[in-house]
Amino acid sequence: MSVPLILREAAEEDIRHIHGGYETIRTGLGDLFVSRLREMLSQIESIPEIHGIIWKDIRAARLRQFNHVVYYVVFSDRVEVLAVIHGSRHPSTWISRA
């Protein structure tokens, strides 16, 4: 079941922040992060239920190479990405966005 994927504003800000941080480490690393993230988001858009529910109706997909996690909710007509944060961050970071 392929459905539209929507990035909430907070998730878009997460991505901009992460990209910028990686670019300060090494030029092109932020772009590589975004490329890998796009692959993950495409997978989620194509098969939204591929990743398990971790809390209420929120699912999590780990972007292993970068140790970031995409938190999202599947609705009948769309997928909404709540957050993209480092895997070591406290759950309250994404729970507050639910």
C-alpha cells in the first residue's frame, strides 16, 4: 500500500540540523545522510507497515549507517514523519511530537 509521505515541520528542521552538523564534520557527509534518508523514506512510503510500532501508533525506522531514527505514524491516507533524531536521544524528544 503506497501512500503519500508528509514531513512535519519539526522533522524537516531535524533534517536541516543533522545535515548541517554532518557538513561541518566533512563536506558531502550531510548530503550522504540525506541520500540515505530519502531511500528510507521511499521504503516507508511504499510499505508503511514495514517497521514495528514502538509506542501507541508510532513506528520507528533506524537509519543504521548514521544511527538516526525516523519516527512516523501511518494513517489510512498518508504517512506523517514526526521526527528524525539520533538514536541515543531521550524518547521524550519524539514523544512530545505525537
